[in-house]
Amino acid sequence: MVKLELDQVVLRRMREDDIESVKAIIKEGCQGTENRLILHILTRPVCLLLLATISSVLRCFLHSFILALVIPVFLLIVYLKVTLPRSIGVLGTSRTYWDYVGSSYRGVQDETLPNPYTRISGKPPQGKARRRTKPKAEDRDSSPEIVDVEREKSAGQVWVADCEGEIVGCVSSEGDCRPGTRRLCRLVVGCWYRREGLGRLLTQSLEQKDRQDGARRVYAHVPYPSAVGEAFFRKLGYRLQGEVGYDEEKEEDEEQPQRAFLGFHVTKVFVKDLK
């Protein structure tokens, strides 16, 4: 593990030249979560019953009990490996990691999120967020790229943690939610920088921005099962949607957990009211 100095981290909007780094770090975060979800699905009673039934049928045609047992499990794992990233996105959003980031970096200028550790230490961060200037009229006319405003809005915003030029983490805020609500997703910290407080910093800084923008509630879909993710969000004041103490007056804002093979829930919805 590499010691991370949080006061040297710049939290800024993703730029175009960050896209490949962000894709790589998200893919890294998907791998472990994806395997846990597959194991969770395979161990559901209904799924075990289905696999046992198929194995019994295959046993009538195959002379090997082991092959009759292994083949259905292997095929189901391959099917889930192919469909899970495309159907649920794995990290708290239905967007696939290779598709959604392409339009979310655009903006008039770079933005940054507040980093309270910088104020505490009194040290200026090493990384500098480059300020994007407005293009001239002739540049806009000659540019072949046409920005799809609606797609950019639905893609939301991707924020990266930049430490001395290296992308060490990211978090996203989806833009297709109901008015007054936000969805926090794709919270990933590089494997060498975990348990250093970076995930908490990304989450709380984004919450502060959403609060300033007028959001009253934020949701987070935590992969099921994920004891670490659940404990993380509970420490930050989130609560499981529907549990004791949930605000029934705001049930119209509820989000549905994501479902996968045979309709199994693969996420838990956590919610926090921004005050």
C-alpha cells in the first residue's frame, strides 16, 4: 500500500485525456465486484435447484457425473460474465464502464470539488486543474465535433482524484435522476490507495456540491453482497432504503434495486438526505 497525502489530492472534473485512465480504474473495480455477484447468484436456492435439474437431465446423456455437474455451472458463469457488465454496470449504475464516460468530460471550464484537507494542512495541492478557456468563434465553426447536449446531461459528471498527475480514484454523479435527487455511483479507488480516506473524501465533497446545487437527497446502489460497501456508506450517514426509521413521506422518490439473472437483486439502495 502506498501512503496517500490527502492534502495533495485535487478533485476535479474528468478531462478528455483522462478517459482511458478512468476506464482502466473502473474496470479494475468491476472485476472483484463482478465475481462476488456471480457467486451470490450461483448460491441462491432457486439457482441451485435449476442447476441440479439441468445436471440430472444431462446425466441421462452423459456417462460422466462430473461433466453433467460442471457443464451447466460453467455455461452459467460464462453467461453472467458476458451479461452482468452490460445489464447492470456492476458499480451502482446501469451504464457500462466503456460507454458512459465519452460525453461527460465536456464543459465550458474545468471544475473542482473542495478538499478540506488542503485547508487543514495549509499546503497548496501539487496538481493544478487546468482552466479551460472558451473557444473562439472560428474554432467552433471549424471543429467537426458536435456536442450532444442531451447525451451529455444523461451521462452526468465524472470526478477524478488527481494526485501529482496520477488518477488515483473517481466517482460519478448521474444526471438522469428526478428533480432534487442525485445518484452517486462508480466510486472506485485505486488498489494501491485504499483505506486512506480517499473514498470518504470523494463522496463527501460530491455531496457538498450536490447540496449547493439544490439536491435534497442522494442515492447509492451498493453491490449485493458487499459488507465493506455497506459499512462504508453507513459510516457516512446513509441508511438502507425501507429499513426502520426510513422517511415514509418521501417514498415517491424510492429507487428500485437492480436485478440480474432470474430477477435476483444484485444491489442494495442506500439513501441520504442532504440538509
